[in-house]
Amino acid sequence: MRVIISSTSESPMYEQIKNQIKDAILNNEIKNGEPLPSIRHLATELRVSVITTNRAYDELAAEGLISSVQGKGYFVTLNPERIEEECKFKIEQLILQAIDHCKAAKISKERFMETVDFLVEKELS
């Protein structure tokens, strides 16, 4: 797993860390049960404070994506319902963005749905 943070981003550093780890988990780049780098190690690697990485891990734990094992560190702890919920939310956000683009380009609902049907058939067949 590689985390890249930007000091010029509008998002706080802890949020950048959290979102990149979350994406890696949801995209199955980090498997269930796999350990995450220690808070101190990640902070050193990213050249940020331990407080920053701790907050990212705390938020991931609060979302149910990771858990702490006393004396061993943080591990990915996923349940299938949580993954499905996160993926549905991400899909909904992408569809809303596509709808906004359709509105701006004055593309009809019918044309949008034709495109969706075509892509679903092409990609999921």
C-alpha cells in the first residue's frame, strides 16, 4: 500500500490518508485480516505527526474498516455488508455526477439510460 499526501490539497492530511487506505481496502488491494503499517511508521514515512496518522486510523476504525489488536497493531476487519454499503454509496455518487453532466449537456433521460444499458451489457456480460 502506498499513501501519497499533498500539502496543497484542500483536504486535511489525515483525511487524505484515511481516504487512500479506505479505497485500498474497498478495492481489495489490502485484504481482510491484513495488518496496516504502525501509526508511528506511517507517520515517519509520510513525514506527518503521529496525531495525524492516529486520527486517520481512528476514523477508519469508527467506520468499521479496521480494528486495533492490543500490542499487535491495526488490521483490516471487513464484513461483506459494510463493503457492499460503501460500494453502493460510491456508485450513487458517480451516478449523480453523470446525471449532472447530462443536465449540463442537455442529454435526455432516455439517451442516458441507453448509454447505461449499453455499458452494462458490454462490461458485465
